[in-house]
Amino acid sequence: MTVLFSRLSGRLEARFDAERDQLPLWLPVGFGLGVAAWFALSDAYAWTAFLLAAGALLFGALGRAGTRWGKALAIFAFAAALGCGHIWWKAERIAAPVLDHPRMAEFTGTIERFQRLPARDSVRLVVRSADTGLPPRLRVNVDAEDAVPALQPGATVRIRAWMMPPPPMAVPGAYDFARYAWFSRIGGTGRASEVEVIAPAGEPGWRAMIAGWRQSLADHVQSRLSGGEGGIATALATGDQGAISEVDAEAMRRSGLAHLLSVSGLHLTAVVGAVMLLTLKLLALSPMLALRFRLTVVAAGAGALAGIAYTIVTGAEVPTVRACVAAILVLIGVALGREAITLRLVAVGALIVLLFWPESLAGASFQLSFAAITAIVALHEHPRIKALLTRRDEGLAQKVGRFLLALILTGLAVEIALAPIALYHFHKAGFYGALANVVAIPLTTFIIMPLEALALLFDLVALGAPFWWLTGQTLSLLLGLAHAVAETPGAVALLPTMPMPAFALMVGGGLWICLWKTKWRRWGLLPVAAGAFWALGTPAPDLVVTGDGQHLALRTDRGGFALLRTRAGDYVRDMLSETSGYEGELAAIEDLPTAACSADLCAAHFTRDGRTWRLLATRSRRYVDYEPLERACAAADIVVSDRSLPRTCLPRWLKADRTLLERTGGLAITLGDRPRVVTVRDRVGRHPWMRFD
């Protein structure tokens, strides 16, 4: 046994010695693993077990501290424990009161944040409440027609609104707003019926001042461009996507161009590069300055200031902060005359973001941003790709061809890296994004953003109209491309809710491929393939029930889905379709040949793996006689209701009424030889924002 361990240790030492330059890249991965473990595991016992396991690995690896692999493993284990403890500590530290039940409330408070949502014809306020009976921080939507000009950050308002606790994910795999609200310290959300400004905004603090500038810039852009073009122009200038209609946003997602709407590395690079180039060219006009000063350093400083200003104005979201940190590091490298665009730069940026905002790891924004930049840098650091794409003395046609090849390869790498993340969070991923980005990225970077910048600049002297017209035309071209690609048959792949372990396998395998350089990086293909097959082999649920019990989607014999309530809004329809991995039109249960429905009840039967299941669901609040209800329950296998049913209602297998759903949240039910129920509570665990009894 000792001989075998010595051989294994020797092989590991050789491997780690060959990869010694790559070892620092795993520090943020270890830290992120700890953060991810806290989100993935269910309760304090599991988190403690993870910390103990990481500690055991740490001390075990210290026993081989004389080897490179032992030191690396010890540091990785320490980083994992630190990450888990850090997010656990932060989640407890920022705890804030949360509403315990929905109610009508009238309260006075100060506006902290003001955001227009033109696409929804409303305004969103974050208000610090002065009412001791309410959580101190509330989010309230106000109809646009009730939004008076005095509604500004710093203003004191009196609001009457129907308030409710931050809602959890409605069904397993849907968006978890309660998690976002917890880390944002928002204790309730609702829609205002009355809004009155008691005192206008006084002298604003720096946060309110920046928010005011940002909103003024958004209003200015929307006054120059309307429709979808104005919404995208606003997003590029301020990071505010509230003016983009759902139709245009969905087209951008389906075409693989949604990353253009979120201010990140692409946009910040364009701003920093443009400012740096302009500064360098202007200063170089002076021979005295060119001879006496290092203009590259001055231009890098101007670019850094521009990047920081752009990050602040656009809301300092996680992708923008990551890109800003990376850009500053690149500029420092340029000033020092060193190559700075490396995976180590990405690792430093990731570690900084995780230290300050560890909760961002669970969001799609962080994952998409870092997956894209990691894939791009890893691709271009590969010796063969670097040799293929390196500039050389050749004709114009060859240069253009090499540039297009670089765009296509980069687009493919990004699409492959982002597909698992998009399928996990949004249950869909575009097939033609790489080709669409070949046109969209240069169009946005080299034409749209410079034109918009010129339009804003010339507006200072009231001469921006021609540039706004050109910006609108190019944005129309971008939108046209997005809609054309999105409407192409087979443009989008859809999957039902992906198991978390399958997603973890693909992410871990992808990191293994990107972060190592020697041949053992190929072993990462195994977990990627295993996770992909697991995800693809996960069947769509047969029945999806929302947490309030009002809506359910039943999988039909033809593979489609049918709704209990045909008047369900677009949000509910989209959520049920996406989590079920279905894109077609949702039918009505009452139209199925195996269903019988009244205004109050729906009964349907369907077959799965040779067994016939009978479903009973209520769809009104009206009273139903006990005896008929008792007989209907006894004849059903599954009963679903948005109210508490009497104890005499005894279905054969599952009674998902209000009493049960208040404890479990929404349900995803898969029937067959081994029926299985996945609940929202299973997904959330006992994290601080969990509100189930």
C-alpha cells in the first residue's frame, strides 16, 4: 500500500510540477466551490459537514506539505472552507426583517432608488420605510401615470400599497426572487394604489446623486430614440434594461445576443479603448508632450478613469465591476509593458468579486460573464489557436479572413461555454448565437456605441440629431438581426429543469478543460459528457403546480402541456413552459378529450408507463358540497387546490392543497414506475430566505 501511494504521489507531483503556472488559477475556484456548496446544500448541518470535510482535507494535505500537490490541495481546501464560511457569515450578517404575510399597508418612507420601466408602463421604487410595523426596506411598483416628477431619490413619500413577502420560486427551477431580496435587504414587495410626495428630495448624497444622473441620462436617451431602439440605447448607456420590451428581450435571448444588453466586458472595453486611443492621439499632436512624457501611461490612466465612471453610471452590476477590475489590471500591465490579458487576470477579477459579493455566484450574471471571458482567454492562449490567429504580413483578404475566423471560433467557444448555464437558469439556449455574434459584436462595438457616444457629446451643443438618427438605424439593424435569427426554425434548444448535479458536472469539467494546459485537461470531457447526458436524459415533468396552487400544467399524451386556468398571464405561461422545456402553445385542460371540467372543478385522466392516473383540481373559490367533493377525491390519484380541503378529501396518492403547498412550495411531479415529487422547498433548503413552515 505504501509503495502504491508513493507511486501515485510521484505521478501527482510530476503533473502539478508541469502545471505549476496554472495552480494559482484554482484559488478562486476553491473559494467559489465553498460558496456554491453553501447554496447547494440544504441546512446548517450540511454546511458544517462541508466545513469539517474541507478541514479534514486541509490537514490531510498538510501531511504532504513537502510536495507541490500537497500544498496546492491544502490551499484549495482552505479556500473552499473560507468561501463557505464567508457566504454563511454574510447571509446572517445582513439579515433584515421580512413581511410575514400579505396585507394592505400605508406607510411613510424615503425613496432610495427610482427606476423607470417603460416597457411595463410603471416605475419601480426602493423605499426606506419609517413605519416600525414594516420592514425597513421595501420595493414598490407604481403605475407610470401616478409617477409625478417629484418622485426622486431622497424624496419623502406616503404610499398605500398591497404588500407581500418576497415571493420564492413559484415552481422548482424558476427564478428565486426571495434569494435576491434577502441579499438586497428588501423585506417586502408590492404595487402602490396611492402615492403622495410629502417632502421633495433635499440635498442628495453621492449615491442618490449618481442614481439621479443615471436616470436623467436614461430619460434623455429615451427622448431621442423611441421603441426597441431607445430601450437598447438606454441599456448601452446606463445598464438599465427596463425600457426593453419583452418581445425584443426574448428575441435577443433566443438569438444569443442577450449579452449585448448587459453592460460587461464588451461595452467597457469599447469605452476604455476609445478613451485611451483618443487621449493618445490628441496628446501626440504636441511634440513637447510626446517627447517628454510616456503618453501610453497617461492614456491608460484616462482609460481607467473612463472605465470607473462608466461602471458607476451603469449601476456597478457584477459583470461591469468584473470587467472594470479586469480592465484596470490590463491597463496596469500595458503601463508596465507586460502582457496582462491572461487567465490570471480573470482569476483575480473573480476572486475580488467573490470576496465582496459572494452571493453573485448563484446568479446567472456572474456565471455567464466569467464563463464567457474564461472560454475566450483559454481559447486564445492555446498554442495552436494562437499560432493560427496571430497577425502576420499578408494580403487584405487573408487578414479579413483571419479576423472573421477569430470571431467565429470565439463565438463558438462562448456559445459552448454558456449553453449549460443558459439551459440551467433559463431552460433555453440559442443554436445560432455564434453566427449572429459575428455581425452583432462588431456592429455594437465599432458602430453603435461610438455613434451613441458622439450623439450624447454633440447634444451638449444641440447638434446630436444626425448622430441619433444613425444610431437608431444601426440599432434597427441589430434588432432585425435578433428577430430574424430568433424566428429561424430550430434556433433554440429547450430543456426542462436541469438537475443541479448535472450542471455541477458540466461546470467542473469545463473548468478542468480551461484551467489546465497539459494533456490531462482532456479528462474534463468526461464530467462534461456525463452532465450533458444526465441533463438531456432528464424527462419533462408530468405535472407542474405553482406554489399558490392556482396554476398547473399537465403534460399531454402528445408531449404538449395544458393549463388549468386559461386566463393565466404571460408571466405564468412563460414560467411553466420554460421549466417544462416546452415552447409550443399551451392548451387548456378542459379541451382534452380525457377531461371533464366545470366552473369549479376539473377532472382528467392520463396514462404513464401503462398506468392510468386521475387528476382532480379546483379552479374557483366557490363552495363545493362535501359529499360530491369527497367522492371525487376518492376517485382521484392526485388532487390540487389553492385552498385547504377538508380532511375527508382523501385521494389515492397526493393531496396538494393549500395546507401542503404552504409547507413545500411549488411542485414538479414525474409519474411512471417510480413517481417522484420535487418541491421548491427541496431546492431552497433551510437557507435564511426560506419562508415555508
